[in-house]
Amino acid sequence: MLKSKRVLAGILSLLVAGAALGGCQKEETAEPQSEAASQSGTSSQTAGEEKPDLKALVGYHSGMDYNTYPVSKYLEEKTGYHVTYDTLPADKPDDKLNAIMASGADYDFIIYRNKQLYANYAQQGALTDLEPLVEKYGPNITKNISKESFDNFRIGGKYYMIPSMNVNLLKGKETTGKTTISSSVIIRQDILEKLGASIPKTIDEFTALLQRIKDEDPNQQGAKNIPLVAGNSFGTDFMGMGLGGAFGIATSWVDQNGKLVPREELPGFKEYIRYLKELYSKGLLDKEAPANAANTTKEKFTSGRAFAFIDGWWDFPALLDAFKKTQPGAEITFLPALSGKLGKAAFGTSSYENAIDTFLMIPHSSQHAEDVIKYVNLKLDEEIFKGMVLGEEGVDYTVKDGAYYPILPAFMNDRGNANEYTTGVTKSYSIYWQARVHKDENLFKAFHQLNGDYMDMLVVDPISRLPIEISAQLAQEQTVVNDLTNQFIVQSVTGDFSDETYQAFLEQWKSQGGDDIIKKVNDWYATAKK
């Protein structure tokens, strides 16, 4: 994929030049079609003036036709803009998008998720500078999307995207670096109660519980009994999902005396490996973990073999459905983050970029850039936005005690995929969004446990505001060192581990990108602190 990007980048740099000249001329001579457009969120054209049809390119969503989905018709009725959608393929969508951008294909806007591609296109001059247009035509945009959010995605001092942010969905605030807690260790609560044990809060209590599961085999699995099952990326998975805090490595970077230090250099990193190695050697961690695929871990858990594994809140209904067939009466719950001698309980979020769901960008070749911004501005009118994501009260949803509940199946039929149309969100989105998790009692319970009961355990990485201009420069090196870290942990847990093997790993980590990452991150941090 990276090779395709490099090849296409050369083509793109040549092909966008002519489009860029035409686009610049258009921007310089264009005047707002209506003075009211810059003052109101309800009209973008003078009375009776025809609005152009817009053409959009979007990501693949299985089983969905963007052009016939009810949200498309709703938006056309409310905004007056007809949008025709083309969809990228499910297979290698990045490569296809690169080819489309290189060809100068006629799209007015693109909704996508790959932020690395955004940075590439912006640096190559293939996108429209949105700041002047947003200032002129987007009062609803600037009202709902903070300057800080836009600043984080500037390339060369300009921003070329409108982000649709995930938010602190339970507390109803913009993330400002935080995302929701998505996953943690899930345990069999019914087995815990059978043992008469309590929910562990420390790493030592968790270890003792796993030992009891192995020794007492409360689910009567015999040789198949697995206290903790994990997949082949367990080395890095556990760090941010509840165990890393006990070793002071819940986040990828730690501020030490004003300097950011990667967790690979922290004492807790070695202790974390020793801990996992102990679990593995005692048979508390699945011996097959290095070979386990995601489906394998889930099967081992829902079949009754495993007491604990990592998963997300969205999977609770499916897990419980599976248990009905294999382990009737099974109950599950999330563990809180665990504390230890080297650190406090923490769920880590490593990047502000994780708070982006999708983003909108306008190719420089678009002939309707102003109208795209006017369209987005209309979509962020509070009433239009509410109808877009919730539908019609009494038909698609009801309101009870200030909370939104879906009317099924109408809500899922009419608005289940509404998030695919968001181009920025209003401040109320976090409240509206919860209609989705209210569709199933177990789903809401799981979501609320992580993002209500445990939300105070969420710790934001010091590099959560690292500008995309810098993170894009480091993306390839970051991928390399992340892979090295996981490989080293897994190899150390299942094989040899010593101070010598650790030093050899650290030297390799630094030489293959770590040193460059440390320098660039700290150069930015020195400025960001001011």
C-alpha cells in the first residue's frame, strides 16, 4: 500500500498543478451569492436561486446505498442540495482513492477516514484551503467545531478538512484529546460469584484471581481451562486497556521533568514484560496466545474455556447471545483499570486523532467548493442535524427523562447509518448518539460501565495534540517501532528475556525510527508547553 502511495504521489504532483491554478482563480474571483449566507445557518442562496447538484465520494459501508438511504432524502429536503454519492470499493480503498485523486476526477467533496492520505493530499496541493470559506459561509461550523480542533489538522498553516469528532459520549463534551473507553478485560461475573470473589482492583488481586481459576477450575473445563485468553497482539493490547497503568505505561509517552519519554524506556516496561512472562509460565495466560486470531479468542471465551479476555463494549450482546447456546446463565462484566506499585489505574488514549470518526475534504478541482461549505453549514443547523441523526420523534425515537430511545426497527432502518453522513457534529451529538446504545439493555450497560463508571480512569497521552503535520511525517517510523515493540514483548514472554535482550531491542527500536520520533516529539512538546 505504501509503495502505491509513493508511485501515485509523483503522478498526483503533476496532475494537480493545472487543477490548482484553475481552483485558485475561482477562489479569488468568487463572491458570496447571498450576504445572509454568512450570517444565517438556514439559507445559503438568495430566494429562488437554484443550488447546484453536488457529487461526493465516500467510503464503503456493507449493504448500504448512500443515494437511497433515508438520510440522503432528508438532507436534500432540508438543505435544498441534491448530492450524488459514489462509493469506494471494500478492497484496497486507499489505492483507489489515490488513483482517483491523481486522475483529477470530478468530485465536490470526499468523506473519508485515513488521515495519512489527508496529509499527503494537502502537502501535494490537491485539496482546497477551507479556512477562508468556513469563515465566510460557515457560522454553524465555527460554532460547533473548535479552533483547537482545526489547528490540530493544519498543514503548512492551513486546514483542508472538516472533522467529525467522536466525543465524550456520556458526559456530552468535546473530547479535547479524549475518546471514549472502547475496550477492557471482560470476565465471567457468574464464575466470580461462584468463587465468592470480588472484582480485582490491583494487579496483584487480578493475578491471585487468575491463579484460583487455574487451581479450582470452577467451570469444569479440565485441561482446556484458560484463566486469561489473548490474541497475537497481546503485548501492546493490555497496556492501554487496563493493565498498563499498574506499571506506569498506560500511555505511549510520559512527561518526566518536562521531557517526553517513550514507555519503551521506562522501568515499568520491563516489569510489565516480566509480569506477562510470569502469567504465561504459570499457565494463567493462554499458551496459544501468540497464534490466536481474534475469532479464536472469542470462541475460547464464549465456549466456556476462558475466564477472561479483552473485547469492546459493542460486542456484549453478541457475546451473551453466544453464551445462551454454550453456557446458559453466563454473566459478564468489565474489569476496571488496575493499579500497582509502579502506577495508578488508567485506561490510556494515545492520540487525539483517534477522536476523528470521519472528515470531509474538498479536492482543488471542485467547481462548487463554496456550496459544499454552505451545505455543511446547513447540516450543522441544530434542528437539521438532530433530524439527520435521530429521525422523527414518535416515529424513529422517543424521549424519556432527557434521554433518547430508539423505536425499533424504524430507527435502525431510517437512521442506523446516519453517522456515515456527518460532516462535523453539533455539541448535542453525544446526547443524540446514545439512542444507538439504548437499543439494547446489555449494550447500554456495557457502554455505561466503561464510559460512566470508569471514565475517571481515562488518561490522555501527552502527545494527544501532536499536530497531524508532524504525526504524518512520523507515521511510517511509528508503524515500524510499534511492530517491534509488540514482537519483542511476545517473544520475551514466550522465550528469553533479560537485560541484554532488552538493551538489544531498545537499540534496534531507536535505530529504526525511535530516535527520530523522540526528537520530533520533544521539539514539538517544548513549543506546545508554552
